[in-house]
Amino acid sequence: MKKEFTVLQQALQKAAEAVRRKFGKVGYELKGKANLVTAADLASQRAILALIKKHFPQHDYLAEEGAVKSTHAAYTWVIDPLDGTTNFAHTFPQYSISVALFHGNTPVLAGVSNPFSGETFLAQKGKGATLNGEKIHVSQTGTLSQALLVTGFPYNRFYHMPELINRFGLFLDACHDVRRLGSAALDLCWVAAGRLDGYWEESLQPWDVAAGTLILQEAGGRVTSFSAKPFGKINEYGQTLVASNGAIHAPMLRIIRQSQRINRYGGPSLKRAH
């Protein structure tokens, strides 16, 4: 994995340079009501794929902006060239580049870079996780009431607003506080680094969370679906996600189950205006 790890770091560096050059200088196009794409996304993706195609032409890849190679190769690169595009488009400095390498359906290498802050999170399966070369580990917060959590809302939130707000309210009532930062990859990395204690979200894509999942696991944390199951195939990553330092994972899952029961059977918080 030495060559792959080197190319991963080079790809993050080249992509970060491309993104920094365009910060504050680009407009955006809408892919959906709340889903954006900018010239920075495309430039970053080109930089990453150029290195992968050069050094590993036999590998497959899955990248957010429409680039897919699927030949059932042993290795697949999963790429988000700019996670947090809405933040980037508004010059809010919380965005990242996320790259993971899978062997089959198992992530073996991961990197997440914030071009604005200069922070780079890296992980190799079985070898721990680092932030700018220094080992990181999840927090030791042991109770949900003391935990600082983070979440996000899906692009189709307009169709599920009552359910999403209900779940948010249950967590807000149970924990110390909740943040909403706008980059799933960085949310996972910040839990890995102990800055946050837990994270939940749904309707994400594999490229949003693949790298961050391995980084968090290698930092001692836990990541599952809402049903408490680990991710299996690549396309399962992010459909529903609960991530934590491990110690508060069970109570977070209880909140998820509570919200699902309320959503199923209804309640005051779910009544829609007519």
C-alpha cells in the first residue's frame, strides 16, 4: 500500500491547490434545489483522477461529479472532490476533499483535506489515523448529556422536514449541544479527532463518508447505519449513518429508534400545516 498511500497524499495536495485557487472566485450551478456544483469541484476531480489513471490504470473509481469506472477491479477509489460545496460557494471555510481506496468492499486507505485550514486527516486500515502527521483518537466523553454532536440535512429535506426536525429536537434535548457544519467528511474527521463526540445524518452518498468512516474507525470510533449495522457494499455507505466515539453510540441509536417510532405513529411535532 506504500505507493497507493503516496498517490493518495499527492492527489489531496493537487486537489487542494486547485480548490484554493478558486476560493471566492467562482459561481455555481444547481444540480438540485439545494445541491450545487462549481468549477472548483470539477478542477479538483480532474486533478485527482489524473493521478489515479496515471499510476493505477487498472483500478476502478467512483467520483461525485459523474466519473465512474466499474470493471469489477480489485481496487476502487471513492472520491468527493469538494465536500461542502454550498459552504465553498458562500466562502464559508468548512469544506474538504475526500478520497478513499477500497479493496473489494473494505476501505483500506483514506484521506480528507481541508484546503482552507491546511488540515489533512489520513488513515490506513490497521495502522491508526493522523492529523497532519500526529496520531488522533476519539474523545472520552461517556454520556450523551455531555456530548457535543454534529448533524446535517439531506438535499431532499424539503420533503421530510417534520421528521428531520423531530429527530434534531430529540438529540438537542438529550445532549450538550448540536452543530451543523456542512461537510460530512469533516464531521467524521472531527469526531475522530475528539473535537466532536457524535454525528448522525441520512441520505448521503458513498463519496461523502467513505474516507471519514475509515479515519474515524482507525481513531477508535464506531460507525453504523441507523439500524446499528456496519456498512457492507460500497453503495451502502451513507444511506443512514450514526458515528461516535463508541461510548455514546448506544444512546444515540436509542434516540434514532425513538424518532422512528414517533415518525411512524405520528405526534404533535409531525402535524403538517394545511
